[in-house]
Amino acid sequence: MRFTLGPLSVKIKYVFSRGNTTFYQRAVPTDLRSRYPGANIKVNLDTNDAAQVARMVDRLNKKYEAEWAALRAAPESSPEALKAHARDFLKSWGLDPDAPKNDPKAIELLSDYVDDKRVAFADGDEDAFHSARSEDFLTPTEMLAGELLYGPKVDTISDALEVYLDTNRRKGNEKFETYARRAFSTVVAVCGDKDIRAFTRSDARLYVSAALRSGNKTTTVRRRINSFRAVWSAYAVEKAHDLNNPWERLTIPGEGDDAVKRVPLSSDQLNQLWKACRDRDDDMRWVVAMLIDTGARLAEIAGLALDDIKLDDPVPHILIQPHPWRSLKTKIARKVPLHGAALWAAKRVIESAGPGQRFAFPRYTNEQECKATSASGALVKWVKGLGIEHVLHELRHTMKDRLRDVECPKWINDGICGHSSSDQGDGYGEAQFLEVKSKWLAKVALRLPEGV
């Protein structure tokens, strides 16, 4: 790109102009591309000033060239590993790049170490000593350590993610953190791990376009945008109150047009599935049977404690409530009456429970987690093996339709399936509302054959 400085025209490599800013873009060497999320490194320099651009490009070139040299020297390494090595190097000197103030004596000792390396490189040549560049006598790890220690304290979007994960109420939830990191890796791959204050609405739109071109459904893109918006909001609360959120009210072209309409199971398919559950009569099939006639989510059933099954109540029911091993999507506990296939399965769970058993389905639940994803994979495979081409979540949608078909009021339908903001009907007490829900579920529940 060429810049005009008075009578001079200056050409700077690896940059291009777009609107009111300049971008640095440089291809990752072919032999290192497997260790980067994309084929190019792209950084928004947020300026069109030629002098500033030249300085920033020089700094970025040195940074990435040193990083590539280090990666070639350590084939098993990565850019993040290089940063970790640099932090370990500083730690060995008693220094922390994130500390507001480090021990002056430790800094003095590190400075002496750097001077000694410069002296050794110059080997008595005074001109060589004064003209030596850092990359001439320091390793890439040492150079990055200096940048971390003395460079400007800039938080990148990845730093913002760590703030979000560290302050979220679901901190430590492996599934939640894994999803957040995977989703965030997609935005870093498209836009780079840039300064969070330099991330703009244009970057957000660039991400949306790239995600759609990659074949992602608009529902997936929306889910990720919601996650990104939460990250920016958390960072603004914790560290930067004046930070704009580029993900707010972001539109997605054609949103919803690619949605696949869920088809409910037919009565024949429900009865076929119900019979197959009775024939196998084991804990996996009890999960499916409870899903058939409760409209609950898979994790809500698989994560039940044994005490959540209330068979001795005047209205037999299950209590779907939060547990340390399984949270709830709606965060609100609810009671779901037991009828038909669900009542049969609940009885089989209680009858088969061993001494001291805490969980209804210990195959899928322990003190740390509910393995609903594992349950889904195994059970969907079994259901499709019966010739029923449906996923388990469609049993939930089927229940919504079954209740609607018998003209069940929407607020009761929602109260059964856990879609309402409250599990308390207007004008009803808790026991009364349970009886109301039981009346409507009894209308649609599958019938147990005689003699079973």
C-alpha cells in the first residue's frame, strides 16, 4: 500500500486500507498453517496515519517473525504455548506481567541478564553492542517475555472470554466452558485475537458473513452471537464500563429461513416405542418411557435424584429441580404428574433401586455431572434402530402437540413442559396446579396394556 507524505510516496508491505482504517494482513507460512486457525493474520490498526502504520507494521512483523522462528524450533509448540513459555520465563525471575508493580530488584536482575547477552553477542565490538537489535541476541521466548512485561497492557477478546468464564455463575461447568471456548475460537479464526476495544461492529458483521459461508445454520450463528454478547457484557461490567457491545441487536441475513420443521411422532410410532421400552425393560428404556409421557428434556430425566420421584404423593409426580450435577435451562423447579409410560418407568426405577442409591439413573449421573449427551447418543441410535427416524427431543415437541390437540390451555401446557416463567397457575396453589396438570396429562398419556 502506498502513502503520500508531502512530496514522498511511501510503500508499506502487508497493509491495505478499508474505509477510515488500515489493516495489517500477512500470510502464515505454509509449514506453520496447521498451528493457526486461519491462513492469514489480520489486525485492524485503527489508523490511516502513515507514520503510525509504519511503526505498527514493523512491530507486528518482528513479533510474528520471532514467533514463527520459535515454532519452527519447537515443532510441537503453538502460539499459545510460546506465550506460556514467555510467562514461565518471567516467573523464573520472580516477575508477573499482569502485576501492577513488580519487585525492582527482580527487574534489575533481568536487565543485567539482557545486557550480558548483548555484551556476549557484540564480543567486544562497541558499534555492534549499540546497534544490536533484540532479535539478534534474544530468543523468541525472551523477546515475547519483554513484550509481555513492558508492552502496553491491552486486553484481547480472548482475555475478555477468560473474564467471562471466571465470573460466570456456571464457572467450572465443563460443558458450558467447552462450548464457550469452541464458539469463541471461531470468531478469533475470522477476526484475529485483537484488542477488545478495537473490535468493531464491522468485525461482528464480518464474522456473521464468514459463519454463514461456512455452512452454519442461522440458529447456530444466533446462539454464538448470544454467547459473544454475554462475554462483552461481562467484560464491560468487570473491567471497562464504557465498552460498546458490537453484538447487540445484530441481524443475521435470512435468519430462520433455513430452519428445519420438527415433525412430531405419530401415534403408531409412540406406541411402537412404548412397547419396545417394555420389552427391553432396563434403565435406558425407562429414560425413554419417562420422556414419552412427561414432555421433559432429556437432561431433566437423566439427572433425576431418586428422591425426585414421588410415587406416594396423592398425585404421583417427579420433581424437576436444579442439582449440583445438573442445572435447569429455565432455573425454575416444577412438578410433572406421572401417567402412562412415565408412571410405569418411574415405578420400575424405584423397584430396581439398590441400597443407598442416590440417583435415578446412575448410568448417566454422578455427584459431578449428568451425562445427557452420552445418553442422547446411545438412545437415539436405539430409537432409529427401530425404524423411527426421530431424535429424543422431538418427544418433547410431540407432547406439546398432544396437549394442544386435546385443547389443553397454553399456560398449563407450558407449566407441564417447563416453558412458563412460573410453575404456579393464576389463582391456584401448588397442590391444586399439580392436580390440574395431572388432569390434562391423563387425557393424552399412553395406556398400559392389561396384565402389565
